[in-house]
Amino acid sequence: MSAQAEQLLLEKLRALPPERRAEVEDFIDFLSDQAKKRAAWDRLLAIAPALQAAGIPPMSTDEIDAEITAARAERRARLQQAATKDDPSADNR
């Protein structure tokens, strides 16, 4: 993106009311999350041939669900720990 196009975009953003700017920020976060998920998926697909060549059997749906559940629990724990670290009064809630 050229500097001029970037400046024009910033001017448009600044002209929006705060609630609309929040919507734009949410949309940007959504797009960023989508890009991260796509990159993770691409990395996973890139190693699939090596896993197959190594004779590692594919995971079952139940195994995949268990891995997802465990990863989400770990993420929630990290976020909770970070929130508690940032707000010491959160321990007393």
C-alpha cells in the first residue's frame, strides 16, 4: 500500500464515529485471525506428507477433538493467568 493510500485510509478512519471505528477494529482483528488460521492450516498440510512417510497413522476424530479441547483449556488458563497478573484484585473475585 502506498503512503498516500495509507494516509487516505487513516483519514477515513478518523472521520468515523467511535462506535464505527470499533467495528472497523473488530473486522481487522477478524481478518488477522483468519490469516493466522490459514497460515496454521497451511503449515499443517505441509507436514502431512512427512507424517505419512514416517508411518504415523492419522488421528481419529475423537483424538482431534481431545487435542482441540486440551489446547483451548491451556489457552483459557494462560489468558486467565495473564488477566490475574495484570489485575491483582482479580484474585479476590
